[in-house]
Amino acid sequence: MISWFRAKQEENFPVIGLEDERRSLLGFGSYGTFRAWSVYKYSVEYSVYICKDQRGKGLGRLIMSNIIQNARAQGYHVLIGGIDESNMASICMHTKLRSGPNCLNSHLSILSGISADFHAASLTVGNITA
């Protein structure tokens, strides 16, 4: 995990975490390089993780709000995320954000040894002035 944090720091990508009053982690999110080709330089791939017992409390939307603010401030245009088909809470959150899911990729991931479908979601957050 330390190498993951270092890589985010070196690339100037934020890591946003939420803690309770006991400093227990409730959830976190970040974004990073979508594809390492120059044509994708304004697009980043994001991830949001919320502890199972904390879901449905608006924490994902709070983290996404911070991700969107940071991405805009850094000049990014599109956020791209992937959602496991069984993650209805995330699909609902993304629908409320009007970011999808907008593409289904069948059998793209393996979760606990079972082939799973993967929804791609994208959210336009900025304007390109290149």
C-alpha cells in the first residue's frame, strides 16, 4: 500500500480519505492515469471505496465531490470509473451523478473466482482549452 501512496504522490494525484472520530477509515478515493498516451492526458481513472458497514450514508458522494473538485483544479476533462455489476450502491450513486454506467463489458473481471461484468462510467468535469 505504501508504494501505491508514493506513486499517487509522485504523480500529484490526490488520495481522499474519510475517518470517524476514532480515526478509523470509513472510505477513500483517488484517481490516476487512465492511459499513458498523450491523447488521454485530460482523462483520469478514479476509484472510490467505502467500508461495507458505512455504505448508503452519502460518503461515496462526498468523496466523489472532492475527486471532481481536484480533477477540475488540475485541468482534467473526463473522469472514468469502473463498477462491478453487483455493486448496486455504486451504480445508483453514479446514476445520480449523471455519469453512467454507460457501457457494459461482459466477463471483464474475475471476482472471487467468478467472471463478472464491469460497467464503465464517465463524467465530464472540465472544459478543454488546448
